[in-house]
Amino acid sequence: MVAKVEEFTPEPEPELAPEPEPTPEPEPEPVVVAKVEEFTPEPEPEPEPEPEPEPEPVVVAKVEAPKAEEPAPAKRKQPVTIIVAPTEEASAPIADLGTVYFDFDKSDIKPKFAEALRRNFEWIEEHPEAHIQLEGHCDERGTNEYNLALGERRSRAVYDYLVKTLGANPNQFTLISFGEERPTDFGHTESAWGKNRRVEFTRL
């Protein structure tokens, strides 16, 4: 017996289904960035100063000032003649009256001449009829104009001491300055200059 061999026809392989196309990824949603504005804080207002309290009015009692006593009438000043130019004639100093000497460029009375001026004052008091000329002198240094003014200041200083300090009668005096015109020593040394810086008492 011969077996019947049937031909085997293989079934065709099933066609593969096409692969599905990849689904596209969704686009990301746009990010909205909020606009941030810079914020500058406004400056805080300065606090207003508290008003100061008004001071209470001060009541001042009206006090009448005491009436001042009427001053005694001042003594009338006597005129003093001041001459600042050399005269033609030179008067001789009064022998009984001491000469007053001064430091360089000074017109103040030195303490060591206080006693001499007191003796001069006593003599003048004993001779009220005498009219005394106070002659201011300088050494040769300095201009003529300056020395005339300096000599006047020296005679004025002696006058003030006699009248204001000692109480002499102002009517008995005349003031004059000879500057450097009448030296008592014609040398050019400190010793000579010291002798020329002086006030002499002469009688008119």
C-alpha cells in the first residue's frame, strides 16, 4: 500500500502590520514671564519738629531809678600853652629845680624821679608868682618832626605829674619842645644821649 503523500503548501506568513508612526511630542506651552518693575520706596517724610512752647511773658515791675544828685560843677580847665618850635633865646634852667631824664624814645616818668619832682613842686608852691616853662628835649637820633613831638610828650608828662598827681597850679606852667635842637652834651655816645633826653624847668 502506497501512502498518499499530500503536498504541504506552507501558509503564507502573515504580513506584518506597519509600525505605527510615533506620536509627536506635544510642544511645550510658552512660559509667561511676568514683568517685574523695580520698586523704589518713597522716602519717609521727616517728622515736623514740635513747636516750642511760647515763653510766658515776664512781668517786670517798673522801678523808678533814684534821681542822681546833680554833680558839682567841674572846675574849669585852665588853658596850657604848648610850643613845639624852638625859640631864639634860651632860658636858663632854675637852679633849685631838678631836671627829669628819660629813657630812649620814652616819655613816662621813671620812679626814681618822683622825689625830685616832689621837691620841685614844693618850690613852685612857695613861689606862686613864678611862671615855669617845662622844656622837652631829645637826643639827636630820629627826625626833627618826631623829636619835636617826643619832646612835647615829655614836657606834658612832667606837667601831668605836677598838676594831676601833686596838685600844682596849672596856671604857672607853659609847655615847650625843642626836640634835638638844644643838646646839653654834644657827644655821640650813649652817655651824651642820656643827658639830652630831659625836661628842664626854666623861669619866664
